[in-house]
Amino acid sequence: MKKLFTLLSILLMFAASSFAKRLPPPEVAMLTKENLVYRSAVNVSDNGKWFFGIVVIESAEEPKNSRSVPIYAIEMDKYLEKDVQWKFIKSMEFRDENTITIINERNHTFELNINTLEVKCVNVKNNVFRCNFRAKERYKCISGDINKIFKMVINTENSKAESK
């Protein structure tokens, strides 16, 4: 009986730890149009304060020639584990000739105009969120210009890399 109890305890510990891990990001198919490839990616700031869902646009002929377009940003709660706050892009598809519809794991929907690179929020007020698991609304829209935040974070990280 004691061996059975020990065996069951060990089994339950392994089962509990397997549920504690975050699943890997969803596989999102790349989109191609007119020699350009559109793929989903993420960028986390060096200080861990910001998580960005981005679309990387690359030339099919010159993959090193790329541009990142921020789709949404999440301001992280420093008191929580980072991986529970990450929300990855789960799907991308062309809605029409000029628009890619992007949906993240919170089912927030965004539209990217591939000509102007403007991002439109479809079912949320803004594409900048603050994560707060103690609040009723865990991912609350906050005011902020995603492009300014993204440029500030990228420029800060680039200047740190150049000074090394």
C-alpha cells in the first residue's frame, strides 16, 4: 500500500508539472505576394517590459532585406511570470488584395494594410495592452502609439548593442 501511495504521488507530481508549462507558439503559415514574404514573429524588449507581436516582411530574393511591423504590444506585469503574459499571433490570412487579417491568442483581430503598413484594430480599441492578472480585464487597452513604443525599444536596444 505504501509503494502504491508513493507511486501515485510521483505520478501526480509529473502530471501537475506537465500542465504548468506553456504550449509552444502556434504554427502560422507564411504568406507570399509579389515576391514578398510575410511571417509572424515576436520581439521582447531587453528589459522584459514589452512583448510585441510583429509581422516581418522579407524579400523572397533577398531574405536579409526585411522590415518589422509591430501589430500589437503588451506591457508586461513585472510581478508575473513572463510566459503566462505572452500572446502569440495564431493566424494570418489575406482578407483582400491589400489587407492581411491577423489574430492573436486572445482573439484580438488586427488588419495590416500591406501598401501603407498601417495597422487597424478590428475588435479592440487600441493595439497597446497592459497585462494585469489581478484586474477583472486581464489585457486592458491603454493609450499609446505602438510605433513610437516599438521604435523607442528597438533604438534603445540597438544603442546598447553598438556601445558594447
